[in-house]
Amino acid sequence: MKYLTVLLVLAVAFWLWRSNRKADKVPPPKPSSAKAPGTPQPMLRCAACGLHLPQSDALTGRQGSYCSAAHLKQLEGG
């Protein structure tokens, strides 16, 4: 009887392992963004604090690029 129990536990473990492997083979959906992740972007330096950040995240003002609206307001007023 104990061999039957061990065999049953092994069979269930094998079945779970196989079902998880099948789920891993499903390809993930492709991102819909135009740029692929990992594509290099130009880095800009904040005119107020010197922080380097991607161009897409920077705020552009008359005197340069900024990392936040507070820094933009601090140096350019308004």
C-alpha cells in the first residue's frame, strides 16, 4: 500500500511539472509600443541638479532640459 501511495505522489508531481512546462512555452504578447524595449535613448542633463535622464522623460525649457517641473519653475520662473 505504501508503494502505491509513493507512486501516486510521484505521478501527481510529474503531471504538475509537465503542465507548468507547457504553460511556459506560450510566447508572451508583443508590446505595442513603437520603440522596442532596450532601445538606447539620448540622455540629457538637468540644468538645475545635474541628474542624467532619458530624453523622453525630460522637460525642455528656454535654458535647457529639466528633470521635473519644480526645477523648470525654479530656474526659469513662471
